[in-house]
Amino acid sequence: MQYGDKLNDHFNNPRNVGSMDKSAQDVGTGIVGAPECGDVMKLQIQVAPDGTIVDAKFKTFGCGSAIAASSLATEWIKGRSVEQASEIKNTDIANELALPPVKVHCSVLAEDAVRAAIADWKSKNLAANKTEN
Amino acid sequence: MKPAWPLDPKSSECNCAKCDGEKPAGASAPSGMIYMDYNATTPLDRRVLDTMMPYLTDDFGNAASRSHAFGWKAQAAVDQARDEVAKLINAQGKDIVFTSGATESDNLAIKGVAEMYRSKGNHIITCPAEHKAVIDPCKRLATEGFDITWVAPDANGVVQPEAVAAAITDKTVLISIMAVNNETGVINPIAEIGRLAKQRGVIFHTDATQALGKIPLDVEAMGVDLMSLSAHKIYGPKGVGALYVRRSGPRVRLVCQMDGGGHERGLRSGTLNVPGIAGFGAACRIAGDEMTEATERIARLRDRLEEGVMAGLDKVQRNGHPTLRVCGTSNLSFAYVEGESLMMKLANVAVSSGSACTSASLEPSHVLKAMGVGDDLAHSSIRFSLGRFTTEAEVEYVIEQTIKSVRELRQLSPLYEMAQEGVDLSKVAWKGH
Ligand SMILES: Cc1ncc(COP(=O)(O)O)c(C=O)c1O
């Protein structure tokens, strides 16, 4: 498939590739997709006590647009609050990368990955709050 | 105004075909790109173009014009090509019906038999790993009251004759099994299937598009009644093909799918594509002359590619039978890496993939699925197909680039990371979408 420059840039120079310690209290991990479907995204966030996402990392098994969409998502959520990040929209990702219609599901997956990472962080920290109190 | 005809012979002489005589026969790849997708199509061999050129220019007659020399010349070119195509499959010129390509040949064979023999039976046997040009006509017939038995190949992609035999009923009018699979290069036991078709009195069609010029074909020894062929897979022009139609032992009759002027024994109306057909003939002659040398050379390059890639990477699976394969095809699955992303990394190498992300349907390869390859490995598959103009240097470059690209993408792959950590990926509860 022929892609636009932004997508190719994210594919060729993916931002924020890597992994964080899943078990760390301040890290939220989202893994979405399935190998049989041809794409799996792992997206992780590290959240400061004030609720700011101080770091984000991803690893993606998938086509060029899946890799680019997850790279872009990590770039967008870094430095934002958890609340702001949870408002990320797949359509914005799709527009930014000029995804062709058949690839829009890659942006949906990236949005899902962000939400899953936030949900994981929340569940950890709500649970932690409970035990602390 | 300059007359459109006759063309100035000088002007036709100094176009690209002849003026760069330095180049070896065959088109060179576009600048900087390496072509390893010969199963998709092939460049026109320059010798083929030279054969075609007169029929595009000075000798432009209609082969059906019986009343003048323009027509006779065209007719002579078509007759010669008919014999050249026939020779490569041990048939006679009269058995050859020229078409627009293998897709049309498959349609004519399958629908033509189904309509002609409808009163005899409504059962067709084929294979789910066939090309869409066979699958879709069968599916259409299924909506029109035909029963289709889809005989799955084994795990190596080979269709077992016993499985075909077991599917035959007294209503079976056609068996259609491809000679060579386009995605894996796997060679089916055509002679054995032909023999049992003969024993049971069933017409046998084979799509030999990917076999022509790569393995010896013999419609007599193989018991083939109908054989689909295409020019553009053997360094001929696009949009030209043929259907071999047996005329005796038994005589196979077809309902034509194109009504009109009654060309091609009434089986395919339409003014013949004389330059294309002349090119197809030349392509067959060259393929026949060079088959032994070429297949040896190409197989050596293909084997080197596989050996080189596998030496540099673990978890690479070869799809398809290791030896029952044509010379140029290598279908490999690179675990933990998705095919389209690998093709993007291999930016200046033209290959194809069984990944869903490369198809409009968003389904992974139906061929690999039919062989029982899991969807995950189908998404990770790449087909390298080598051919007449592939060089050793290209193979070495592709080995190097493939290893580098797969390694990079594995560093990016959560599946690779999990596998390294000892996670059994088949046991993970994935949140699919
Ligand atoms: C096995 C097989 N059958 C049929 C076709 C279709 O051939 P054509 O492009 O001549 O219609 C192809 C090529 O795409 C093929 O590989």
C-alpha cells in the first residue's frame, strides 16, 4: 500500500519504542489485538503522582499503519494528563496519518490501546489506594 | 498531416526495444528496485518484444481477413504461435484457443463444461487453494445449482489424488486442480489426478499458469483435457492467454462464454490480439529452449535465498512442500513480524505477502489457510518469486535486507518480546477486535 509522508516517517522512525516494568505501580499497560487478526499493540504509560503521563512506550506487531498509529499515539499522550489522554480519538489519528479507509481499524486499535493502558493504571492505583487507606 | 501508416521504420527502430543493445535480453528493473515478484507478472523479454513489434506496426492485419495479404500475414503469425504454445505442452496447434489470459481461460473451461454437461451432472471437484480465477467461477456455479466439493491440500500444500478420487460421484462433470500453486510454488500430482479422472470418465481441467515453462507439461502423459495458460507469467505480454481444449480421446465440448464472430473454433469470439499472440508464441519457444538451464539456475538462487535468510534468523517457516516446488518460489513466514510491515521495510524489494493487510478483503491468504497454516503465520508470510533476470547480487542483497528488517521489526514486536520471556502465545487470552 502506498502511504503518505507522515505515516512513512512514523513507520521508519518510530517514536517511543520500548517496554516498561509492567509490575511498577506507576505504569499502566494496555495490550490489544490478536496475532490471528494480524495486529497486536502493547502501549504503556508512566504516570506521575499529579496524573501527568511522563512517559509512554509501545511495541506493535502489525502493518505499517498499525505501527505508525501507535507511535503517533505515544507522542500525543506524553506530557498530557490521564484525563486528556483518555479523550484521544481514533479519527484524529486516522486524519493525521491520512489512513486509507481499509486501515482505519489501526487507529481504532491505537485508541483502544491508550484506553487499556489508562484503565490498567487506574485499576492498579485505585486498588493501591484502598489498601493504603 | 503524416499518415498513420505506414510507420517510418526508422522511428520504430529507435524506440526503447532496440536502441540500447547493450542490455541483456529482458527489461531491467526500475532504478534501484529489485524485482522478486515474478509469480505476479514478469517483464517482457526483449526477444519477445522484437517478435511482436512488426504486428503492432507494419503487419497490423486482422487474422480473420481472408481476402488479402495483411490478413494472411497475421494469420501466419497466429498459426506459428499456436504451434509454439502447443509444443510446450505436447499438444497440437488446433487444440489451442487464444484468450485474454488465464482468468478467461479458467472461466471458459469451468463454466463452459458446466453448461455443456449440465444434463449429465452438476458436481464439480476443485481445491480451496486454487487461484480466485477458479474459485470464483465455481462459487458462481454453486449459486446456480452446482455442488462443489472443495478438496483441501495436505499440510505441504499438495492435493492428494486419493482425496480427489474419493470425492468423485456419478454426478461429477469436472475436476479442476491447478498444476502449480501461485503462492507457494507447490506442484500437484497432475498425472495421477489425470489418470483417475480418465478412469472415471470425468473431464479434467488444470490451471497451469504457474507451471508453464517451469516444469515439463504434457497433456497426453498427464491426461489433461483442459489447460489454462497465460503469457505474462513467462516473459510474454499481459492480456494474452490460452486454453488447451482436447479434441479427441475424449473430445471435450464447451459452451462458449463470448458470443460473436465465431473465432477460435467458435469458442472465443473476438478479433485476435495478433501481436500479443505472436509474443506468447515466442515466449513459449524461449521458455522451452531454456527450461533446463533456467530452472537449475533459478532453483539454485532460490535455495541460496532460503539458506541465507534462515542462517541469519530463527523462527522462519517455509510454507509448502520442500521439494515438490517450482524453481523460483519461496514462501516464508517470519514469526512475530507482520508481512506488510516487512514489505515496507524492504522498501526497494518488490515481493508480495499473504498478510490480510495487503489484500482488499482483509483476510489472510486463503492458500495458506487451506494448508492449515495458522492465521498468525499467514499474516507473517512473504512470497519471494525469482525469475529469468534475477541475479546472484540481488539475492545476496535481499538476504541481507530481509535479515536486517526482520530483526528490526522483531525489536518492535510485542509478540517477539513475549516469546523471549517464555510466554506461550497460543495460551494468551487476546482481546481481538
Ligand atoms: C494460478 C493462476 N491462475 C490464474 C491467474 C490469472 O492469470 P491472468 O492474469 O492471465 O488472468 C494467475 C495469475 O495471476 C495465476 O497465478
